[in-house]
Amino acid sequence: MIHHPVPTATSRRGPLSGKVAVVTGAGRGIGRAIALGYARAAIPHLRRRGGGKILVMGSGTRMRASAGQSAYAASKLAVWMLTQTLAVELQDAEISVNELIPGPVKTALTGHGQARFPAGEWIKEPEDVVPLALHLATQPARGPTAQSYSLMRRSA
């Protein structure tokens, strides 16, 4: 989703006032359609305003074969390549593009945390992902781009 400037939102790194970030899952179906629509709308807007952040929701599944996950894993691997490619294409426009891999989150996709996960994995509430997303959104204009950040307790 496109996050418009929020003057009251703050993080440990500073206010979000005046910042714009695009956050999307983009895996398949409606998420993919929304991501493409936002990208088409957001990138020209970010260019006009002199920069911004695009944060893509990734998955460790992109690096691990798992039965029944072929379409999901392939789409997340494609989204990772899109993240890296867009980062290179948009770097001169001061637009950062990074991936956030939240790991298992209690959503419909994980049966609200009831799906099987490796022992010791941190099963998160959606709100547990917010601090890292805010951290990435408040990085300097010339901050990290084409990077992947993970909240998993195992290698992505």
C-alpha cells in the first residue's frame, strides 16, 4: 500500500513526516495486481518528489523448496529479482527498493500461526513486523537499496 506522509508517526530513527513508502506483497493474484498498479502510480510520484522508499514483502520460501509451494516460491523469487532490478533502475532518482522477509506471521496464509514451522521459529503478530518496516522507511535518501532484511530465526 502507499503510505502518505504521517506527521504524527515516529520511530527511533526519526519522524516519518514528509516521507513516502510503498509496501507490497506482490506474490500472486490480487497482491500482484495491486503491486503493479501501485508501482505504476508510485514510481512517477516518487520521482517527482525527489525520492522515496519501496519496501517489498518477501519470503524465505524463495530460497527453499517445499512441496505444494511451487507457484508461491517462484513468485517470491521473481519479486526478489524485481526488487534488485528496480533498485538499480531507480537508484539515481533517490528511490530505495528493499525486501523485508517477515518470516511466519499469524495471517490467513499461515492458518493464523497454526501451520507447521521449524522448531524455534518466531511466529509473529502482524504488528511485530512494523518496527523493521519503519526503520527501513526512515533511512537516508542515499541509504540501503537492493537489500533483503529478514525477521526469521533461520537463514532465508
